Amino acid sequence: MKRRGDFTNLQIAELLRDVAAGYQLKGEDKYKFRIIAYDRAADAVEHATSELKDLWDDGKLEEVPGIGPSISEHLDELFKNGRSRHFEEVVRGIPPDAFKLMQLPGIGIKTAMKMLKEGDKKEVAEKLKEVKSLQEKNKRLLLPFAAQIAADIINYLREDKSVSRIDPLGSLRRQASTIGDIDIAVASSNPQSVLERFVEYPKSQKSIEKGEHTASILLPGDIRVDLMVQPEGSYGALLQHFTGSKHHNIALRELALKKGLSLSEYGIREVKAKSEKLKVFTSENDFYKFLGLDYIEPELREDTGEIEAAQNHKLPDLITLEDVKADLQIHSSFDIETSHDLGESSMEEVVKKGNELAYEYLAFTEHNPSQAKHTELQITDILKRKREKVEQINYSIKNRHKDSVKKVFNSLEIDMKPDGTVPVPESGMKTLDFALVSIHSSFHLDRNSQTKRVLSALSHPKVKIFAHPTGRLLEKREGAELNWPEIFDFCLKNNKWVEINCDPMRLDLPDTLVREAIKLGVKLTFGTDAHHKDGMNNMIWGISVARRGWCQKNDIINTLNLSEFEKLLE
Ligand code: DGT
Ligand code: CA
Ligand code: CA
Ligand code: ZN
């Protein structure tokens, strides 16, 4: 039941952004740090994996990175009384429509106020309508979907012979799990010709704007694509500037200022030098080097310590797809009589695909047989039949020396019942090499019960992996409430692993939790959760999550070779 003071994370994030805007109107310079603090807190809340209200209930608001003591105090009042006098005071007198207009790309609070004061009434009404439809949709794109759209446009633009370099920018280049709009950079000796070709993109619904170096179009479904073009000589600065993230750039700008330098998409200037000569950069690498930094991979550019690490030569050597030797969650079409979905490809087809991907081993992780429809004896019988099938596959691949897949493991993705027990009898568990457990029901248990449930299921000696751990579905369903420090601690002490599920709709564990896990030394696994052999291609999206979570090769179980992996199972 909703009570007064029950705010969703999204509502709180919006509120914090409004307060930041309020401070901006009060004085951009005077309140510089508060503006940054509120903006940052808004981002943190939006990306938080737990409901803030619940954290508050547990007295843990300040544990959210980005929420300091002062903001936390105001939120405390907000949750207690349903309002914060401080927030109200900061935004007093600002018309609600101004905040609405701010939700449009490119409109800050100052522009919004100006539009309301002196703008054309009809235009403002039009814009407000745009906001409303934006709020109704306001869905972000899944990463592979955005990547495909960008790849199509990139191929199309490459046909212009003046294009010498072209790359995605923004959240897409940083490989974020969801993408707001698509940004693309081009190096060209003839920007106008590229921009003209771009606005004539056959799938474009509308050209939003076209200037000297930039243009924007709208694709069906209100997908916005921004293009930035510059000569090759300053392409490095262009890439750097529009890859973001915003917070990374703010932090970088501050570092530069301390060195008396100012940064832009064109290059670097000395602030005080009379000549005001612009230093340009073809390569992003040199841009960072000029600031005394090691090259920072785009996935790390979120202002979460990467700049300091780059100063101290402490950046991680990020994992790559080539490091991966196995896929540890695959559903074959073996009829295991589950109440969930079966896979569509046979075990043989999956092995063939595994060879194409140059893997050394694979795990078959069909869902457990339905408990409602079978006796314990029947469940064990089905699992024994599956064991035989897996042994037969292993026998048949044993002497195929040219193939890379040397072994398939007999695993299972097991539901955890709300009380934390597993719906498979001991005699059935014995047939398995190892098992995964996952939450497929009762997503809304309170945090304590949910955590207990997970730890209880993970306790079974055959269970090694906590699969798609939050249970989130991007843009559809929030994850379950869990006490992550407790879960990570348990995994560390009991040699259990946490999955990065590579399904683009899941990408679960989320990158921020990946980082927390590996900081503690918890080992992670990749599972594509493929229900068709082609789903095994999704490994690359799991890699994006791992890289954003600062993972190196040795953080991930799947990088072990077969004999190392077998040893871990002993
Ligand atoms: P998104 O589109 O919400 O998934 O996130 P981003 O990071 O792609 O954000 P976007 O498209 O607004 O801007 C791309 C990057 O450009 C952003 O990460 C920071 C950088 N940037 C630098 N200066 C500016 C600026 O003046 N305006 C905008 N919009 N971005 C800027
Ligand atoms: Ca973007
Ligand atoms: Ca953009
Ligand atoms: Zn599942």
C-alpha cells in the first residue's frame, strides 16, 4: 500500500534534478558544488538497484554512493513527512512547466524559463505536448538494438569518400546497458557533404537540426541520432568530448583547470596564455596523455575512480571476448518436462556452435523438471536420462581432436522456492556436475526474507552459481531486494559464483554490482541463457557489463581452461 512519503526512485531522481535546477537559477557559480551534488545524487538514485525508501527504512541512505549527509537529511524529512521544506524552498516560484520543458534534450532550466517568459505561446504548448508523449514512452533502447541502428548508419555514411574515421559516441560507446539516444562521430575533409548525406538517411523520419558540424535526425519510434563531424586533425578531442559521460568530463575538466588548461571538443587550450593557441589531437590516446593520464577505456568513463587510477597507472586490464573459454548457461531442447521454457536447439547443435565460438567447455542448464507434475522419483528419472544423454555427448566428442569443445557439463537451472529450498530431490541433485539457482517467482519478498531465501538455496553443495541475480528486466521490471554485502560475503566464503547473465534484456548482475562484487574478490560467471544456439552470440553483451564493472580476466570463472575449471568443481 502506498503511504505518504512513498516515493519511487524515479520520482526522487526527478525531484533532485529539479532542486539542482533551482540552485542553477539562484546562482550557477555560487552553488556550483551543490548543483553537481544534486545532479550526481539524481543519477545515483536513478541507477540504484534498491528502492531508496527501503534503504531509508533500514537507515542506510548514506550508503548509496552520491548521497551525502546533507541530501540524506532532506530525504529523511521527505520520507517521514511526505515533503522536504528545503527542496520546496529551493524550487519556490519556479513554474512546474519549466521543469517539464527541462526533460526535452538540449533544454536547461534557464532556456525553459526564457521560453515560458518570452517564447511563442504556441511553440511552448507544442513543446509541452512533446514532453507528455516523451513521458508516456520515455523508454531507453536496449544496447544491442541501439548498436545495430548505429552500425547501419555508420555503413551508410562510410559510402561518403570524405569520411576517414567513424565511431559511436556517448552511452553507446561506453557500452551502457540501455541507451537514451545514439551519437556518432565522423572525421571528414568535407563535413557538409557528410551532414547532408546523414539528414537524407532513408529511414529518417524527420531532420531535427543541421549546423556546421552537427546534425540530428529522428528515426521511427522517436529514436534520436546525433552526428558530430570534424576534420581528422581534431578527431581525438571530438571523440573524447562526446563519449562522456557527463560526470567523467566534469571531473576531467576540473583536473585540467588545476593544470591551467581548458578542454573542449576541439582540443586543449592554456587558460592564461596570451596566444590562446589551441592544441589539437588526432587520437584520444594523446589527449589523455597530454593531461598526464593513461588511456581510459570508454566503459570506465563514469567518474567512479578511473581518473585517479589513470594518474597512478592503476587502471584495470579489462577482460575481452577472446578471454572467454566457456558458456555456463545454455538451455537445450532436451525434454526435461519443465514448467518453464525449453531451448530450441539440440545438444549436438549447441556443441557445434560452441566449436564455432572456439569454447573449451559448455554447461547444459535446462530448467528443473516441474515439481507440480512429477513425483520425486519421476524427477530423478528424468535427470538420470539427461545425465546419460550428456555422457553420450561427452563420449562422442572425446576423440574429435580438431574441435575445441572438449567437455559438456551436466548442470541445471533450479528455481528457488520462496522458503529457499530447491524443488529437486537429493537423488536428482546427485546426477548433476553442478547447478545454478535463480529467482523465478516471489520477486517482492522483503529484503531480509529474499536474502535468506537466496543464501539458503546457495547453500546446497551442488549449487555453484547464483543466476541472473537481481531478476531485473530492463525497462520492464526492477530487480529483487537483496542484501548484497551479505550475499557477496557468503559467496566469497563458500566458493559460490555470481552470474553475469548476457541476455540483453537482463544484463544481470548490473555493472555497478559487478564492481562491488569483484572488489571483494567474489568470482563471476558468464551465461548467455541461450534458448537457441544463436543466443550464444550474446556473450559480447555480458562482456560489456563486465568491462563497465572493471573486470579483469581473473575475475571471471569462464576464462579458466577446462582442467582449471574441473579442479574448482572437485
Ligand atoms: P544517453 O544518451 O542518455 O544514453 O547518455 P549519453 O551519455 O550518450 O548522453 P548524451 O547523448 O546526452 O551526450 C553524449 C555525451 O556527450 C555525454 O555523455 C556527455 C557529452 N557532452 C559533452 N558536452 C555536452 C553538451 O554540451 N551537451 C550534451 N548533450 N552532451 C555533452
Ligand atoms: Ca546518447
Ligand atoms: Ca545525444
Ligand atoms: Zn532463468
